[in-house]
Amino acid sequence: MKNGDFVRFVKASDVQVNWGSNDDPRLILNTTDIYQIEYVEEHSWHTKIYLKGIKGKFNNVSFEKVDIKEIRKLKIDKISE
């Protein structure tokens, strides 16, 4: 994952949240929205991501990268509704 990538929150365990003092995405994010990475902070044993427009830092293992084709399809579907 890198700055500018789009991601979806998938899941998080207590261990993943507590590792490196991350914020708990389960309290802030949902699994249906797509977020854009603003900043990636790499450490020796974990990576934190910061999302545009969202306060907090999150363990990157709680996310999956979203393909740009999927994002384009979602935007088209929203327009057609």
C-alpha cells in the first residue's frame, strides 16, 4: 500500500489495533466504504496508514486494496441510481 491508494476496511482484531498503539477502525470505519490513503508510515514490524478525511492511524492489515476499476464501476452505479 502506498500514498494515494484506495482501500476498504475488512476487519480488525484487538491485537491488530493494540499493536503499535493504532486507533480502532471498528469504531470509526465501515466495510462498505472506500477510503484513500493519505500517508503510509512503515515500521520494522508493522505499517500504519492514515486515511484522507479520517482522524486516526490504522494497522494496514485491517484493509484490502481496491482496484481502480471497481471504484469507477461504483461511481457509475451511484450516478445511475
